[in-house]
Amino acid sequence: MTTYNLITMLGDQVSGIEPIVCDVQQDAVAYSCGVLTERTKAHAEMYANLSVHWLVEEGERFLGDATIPAGRAVGIWKLVLSGGRLKLAWADGLPA
């Protein structure tokens, strides 16, 4: 089992860390998609206005030393405007 983290970023500040323990990276990405789909259903506009985005990292990370990356960056979830609606978009690797 590997530990991944779903990290909530408010602008460039870490505002939350949720561990995900699973066998493969694809499971961590799928789980984070499900969590964020539910979370953003009613609040997508608020998250977008606050510049909230979410990182998925492999490795253990703790809020006490949240500025220190846990390990390998897996990808980033962002809200993007598509067809007049805000939708989650995934990008592999490091955030731009």
C-alpha cells in the first residue's frame, strides 16, 4: 500500500491535507476525483473565486510541515470553465 495526499490549496497556501492509502496511483486519482466531484457540486463557484485547487502527491505529508512536499507530485485538479459551467480538470505532474 502507498500513501498519497489530496492537498487543498487556497492560492499558494496549504489549507488541508487528506491521506489516501491505496495500491496504485490510478486509484488515488479516481478517489480524489470522486471526493472533489461531491465537494464542488454545490460550491464550485466559491472555490473558483478563492483560487482553490488540489494537488495529489505520493508520500506522507503533515499539516505541521505543510510547506515541505511529501514526495512525487502526481497531478493537480483545477476548476475550469467549460460550456458555461465550472468543471474539474486533471493535469499530470507539477502544477504550473
